Amino acid sequence: MNKQPVVLSIRQHDRNVAGLTYVYPVVSRRAGGVSIGINLNPNNACNWRCVYCQVPDLQRGAAPEIDLALLERELRDFVDYVLNGDFMLAQVPPEARRLNDIALSGNGEPTSAACFEQVVQLVGRVMSDFGLIGQIKLVLITNGSLMSRLSVQRGLEAMQTLGGEVWFKIDRGSAVDMAAINQINLSPDRVRRHLKLAAERCSTWVQTCMFCMDGEPPDEKMLSSYLALLQSAVEENGVQLKGVLLYGLARSSMQPEAARLSPCPVEWMAVLADRIERLGLSVRLSV
């Protein structure tokens, strides 16, 4: 394990900082402390290509076969290092020296791993052995596109027993806007169905990234369709959500559109957060 004193920040999400295949630490704005990430897509493959994605050399595809034994060794060793070593003192700013969660995230869509359910069970064993169940969260950061898979649904049910949370990506509300931002062909109806599948099985937050394109924030048409999607999911589908994790750009995109993107003004983000709250949803804003 690489224990060089690289000081982490919200802008330092290098998956290789620990020198491991699957496990990496980050200081997360949304988590509010240290998150131990599990990268199930070390091949940089994802079934989406979001224009703001920070993954270099991103390619279309799914997670490769996962070496579960290696993953468990890395996770055990790194959790021990965080809890019992000098990791927090050497590599984490004082205000963030708190282990908040273990996150299934990384360089692509984690639920595309064929062994996703087994990974959740593995993480549960490690959390139990270190006395972390009920102390930290297990978080899945997902685009939600594979929620119809039974193995993914069983993984979410297992996460719920561990006090887990799903962070379900919804960046825009119309098929046209989703195609432009996430580079996928997806209908709002399918998003609602998949969101319901997730929320019925595990505590679920919507996570939304907002940013300016060519200097302009999303226009009122985009915002209205996004807010309508959230409202219909709650009112028509009866989805029980924890709320919305609303965030802006903190790190540079590694996609061809990078030069066109910039953060939205803080005041603009605050107004949008207020509009979401008027739908009856709590909002955690990170800018």
C-alpha cells in the first residue's frame, strides 16, 4: 500500500492515490469527511458518458471480472490503516478527519459488475469485523440504469440491512437533455421506474450535477422538466426519497466538452435548492 503523505482535498480524487487496484480514499464534499471508495471499473468503462465526468480515457462498456479475494484484502488493509494507522493525520485536512462511509463508485457504473451482490456481501463482512455497522454508511453511487437486474436489487436489499444509501443520478428531466448531458438514450418514465425499484429496496437520494454550458446555466425549460420529473416520481409513483444531493463542479471534466463547462453561481444553485425544497424534498447543497 502506498502510504506517501499525499494530502487529500475535495479536488483530489485520484483512484491511484493508495496504489491499490480497487480501493482508494477521497475527501468527499457530499459525504462531509473521508470516504473509502471501491472502484469496480478499473478498466474506465461505463455505459454512460456524462460530459462532466472526471475519468480519463473513459470508454463505453461494463465492469471487468472482479478479483473478490484481492478486493477483500485491500479493503481490510485500508480500513485498518484508516482506523489504526496515521492515515488521517498524514493525508487528511483536520476538518475532514472523520470516516463517513464506504462507497461503491469509481471509474464507471458499479452495478455493471456481474458480482455486484457478492461485493455488497463482502463489504458487509468487513464492516462487521471492524465494528462499523451502524457507525458508517455503505453508499452506492449509481446512474440507476441497471436497477431491473435481480442481482442488483438483491444487492440493494443487502445494503439496506447494513444501513446503506443509494445515490441515484438524475441530472436532467427530459430525454433530450439527458442525451445531451449523459450521452444516453433514456426516457423519464424509465428513470421513474428505476428510481422506484431502488427506493423500495434501500434508502435513496437523488444526486444532481448542475453546471454552466458555454457560460450559461440550465435554462427554465430544462429546470422545469427536471423539477417535474422529481415531482412526478414522488407524487405519481409514491417514491419515498431521502432528498436531493445537489452539487456543482469541483474538478475539471476529462471529456471533450470540458472547455465548455464551468460552475454555476452559488446564488443560482441556492435558488434551485429552494425550488426543490418546495416539492417537499430535503436538499443538501455542495458548491
